[in-house]
Amino acid sequence: MATDRAVAVRTALRTLVARNGFHGASMSAVAREAGVATGTAYTYYASKDDVVLAAYTETKAELGEAAVAKLDEALPPEQRFRALWLACYRHLKANPTHAQFLLQVEHSPYRGPAHEAALSNPDDPFLAQVTQPDIAARLRPFPVDVLYELALSPAIRLAANGIELTQSQLDEIADACWRAVS
Amino acid sequence: MATDRAVAVRTALRTLVARNGFHGASMSAVAREAGVATGTAYTYYASKDDVVLAAYTETKAELGEAAVAKLDEALPPEQRFRALWLACYRHLKANPTHAQFLLQVEHSPYRGPAHEAALSNPDDPFLAQVTQPDIAARLRPFPVDVLYELALSPAIRLAANGIELTQSQLDEIADACWRAVS
DNA sequence: CTCCTCCGAATGAACGTTCATTCAAGGTAG
DNA sequence: CTACCTTGAATGAACGTTCATTCGGAGGAG
């Protein structure tokens, strides 16, 4: 399949950026990791920046899907948040490369473009949750960015750091995050 | 004074990395920003990595000083934490470049070396606080990294994002961070 | 005081390497 | 044969680093 190579390129970039940073993710290294020729990446993407942004939006979309996949919409806000938070953490803990890649992008000059690219997806499950009336009514009147930093961002960073935490510790942390924004 | 140039180089690197990332902080650009010749930086530092690590430890040391400068050691743990947190936030809010630089370094491959370099300073005021008996007794048994992520890291990221927050919002957030780790 | 010598910090052009990107050539499917 | 995809060597720009050279001023000689 033709798109397999595009997937391989995105995945290789994510892996190398997570492992070695942007310095260690040259296009030739990405192509080698993906098992294709250097020029092949440029068949699917106009530039390296394009690959980075495509990998970023893909990674975020997968995270969003994993977060809401088994979410019970009938749960009350507090438990719904906890389930969302834990699903995020577990998805990234199982894929630390994703967590490390997200953090590198979000703290680099790609932050702005990546934010724009992510907003172009109007189906973001996190935004959908935040705008649900029962949750919105419980949230403090902080900007969305602040809500994100306090609530979800800790899950990403803890997963990226690879520290082992027990289930009860995770429950405590998820609750602490909920208290911070509610 | 001779060291003025070393300071200028560190400051220029921090500014350019904060503004443009490591990509936009070439040694020639850093030297230009510092107002010195390219080679001059290598009179004071053996390599670019050296400049990055020196700027990182300097930035962290300044943050530590600002955090404890006016700290009343007689305050009970909860209020001491809040004062520490707010002092951190205010210092970085006044110097967003510092906050952005710290985040870029900590989410790049410099993370490991930077951590080591920071630990070589045995007078870290944050570690000193964490090891004070009255505070330690109130902290949850999380690894230090987790405590840092939940307690102090939000202050850095909120300051870096440049969002305007009222004093009462800051108080709420500081308390939420304390609840997360206590 | 004037002149000359010497020192080492400062300089920036030059070096070798690596980067992102291109494209002519070869391969494959229909 | 045609049409399209894949390849990887080629390209020039930009990188980190080096080093032959410059130059202001400290200090001794007359």
C-alpha cells in the first residue's frame, strides 16, 4: 500500500525525535529508520516541517482516540475526568515515544504551527469534553491553555519520564489534577 | 571585566534558544547577539554544549535564589510552599525567556546532562526545602521527579506561556499544586 | 616622558562535516 | 511501450569549531 511508506516516515521521525531530539532526526536518518530512500519522504511531504506537523497531529489524534475509546459518557464529571486522565496516561505509558515526541514538539518553535495544525481538527475529543455542559459547569474559569497545563499535561510528562507509579498513586494524582481545575 | 563576555554569551544563547529553539541558536548567531566574535565564545567554553549547560545551571541557580530570597522560614509548610511557588512564578513571569529556555532544555536531549550538572550544585534551595523535616513529613511518598512535575513545573510552564492570571487564580493554582503533593 | 617590546584576549575567515532538498536514472506494473 | 514510483548520489547552504592574525595596553629601557 502506498500510504504505508508515509506512515513509516512519520513513525520513524517520531521515534528518532523522541530518542535523540530534532538534532538527531535528520531526514536521511529518518528515511533509513523508515526503510525507504531519502527522496521517498519527499514524495509524501513537501518538507521536513511537514513531516513533523503530520506526525504531531497523528500522535495527538491517536491520543485523543485512546482517551475516549472506552469512556462511559454517562459517568458524572469527576469520574469521567479521572477515566479520561488515566486512559491518557496509560496510552502514553505504553507508547513513551509518543509522550516524549509530544513534549519535544510543544516546547520547540514548532509549538505555534503545531497548535494551529491541531486546531484544524475540529473533532478533538478533549475540547469536546471541555465543552460538555456538565463538565464546563464544574471547571474554574481559566483559559483553555491553563486547564490543559494543570489537568492533562501532568499525565503526558509523567508518562514520558518513565517513572513507575502504583494504581493508587495514579488515582491520587488524577484526583489532584481534577481538584486543580474544578 | 573579562567575565562580562562569558555572561553575554550565556545570556545571548538563552535568549535565542527561548525565541527560536536550538535550531535558531547557532554559535555565530549567539556570538552576534552577544556582541562578540564567533571565536570569543570558545575562549570561555569548550563547546556549544558547554554554553548550554552553563546557561542552564545559571538560570536554575537564579530561579532558586529568587524563590528563597524573601522566604520566611518560620512559616508553616503549607504557606511556605505557597510563597515558594509564587516567588518562582513571579520570577519567571518577569523573565519569560528564562522559563522558555528551561523548558526547551528539559525536553531536549540535554535533559540528562542538564540534570547531572544541576545536581552538582549541592545547595539547590528546592532540594533543601524538600528535605526539611516539617515539609518532608507532609509530602506524599513520590519520587522527587514526580513531586517536581506536580508542584513546581506548572509554575514554570504557566509563566512560559505568558497567560495573564489574577492573584486569586494564582493562589488557587498554588494551593492545587500543594494538594497534589501533600 | 617617550619609545619599544611583548602578551594574550579577541577576531572572523576558513575548514570539514552534515544538513535538507533535488533529480536523473532505474525499476515495476499494467 | 507507457506511466508512475522509488532510489541514492549530488548539491549548496549552514553548522560547530579552529587558528593565523590583529591590537590595545602593561612594563622596562633610555
